[in-house]
Amino acid sequence: MTRDTLNRAIARGVGGDEDANMETIIYEGYGPGGTAVMVECLSDNRNRTVAEVASRLHQNRG
């Protein structure tokens, strides 16, 4: 990952990029051993984020 890509992502996260439409997403699920997990994310793409979080929980038997 290049320095420029990281800098743009940081700028979007802190509000430096006015064109970015960021939203907070809270995802609840179960982790390994039935442990309840709450994940709070800041993303510009709700569908991608929910799919990614669900995939990670599923990979870890959640």
C-alpha cells in the first residue's frame, strides 16, 4: 500500500475529504465460542463493510 493511499484514507476518516460520504456502521455478531461481539466501523461503503465483517466472523466460527 502506498503512502499516498494511506494519506487519502486518513483524510477521509478525519473529515479532510469533503467528497467522501462516510457513515458509522455498528455490527453485532458472535465470535469464537459464542462470545458476543460488537464492531463499530467507519466506512464509505456499507455493503462492502458488512460483508467483510460477516466474513471475518464466519471464518472464526462466529
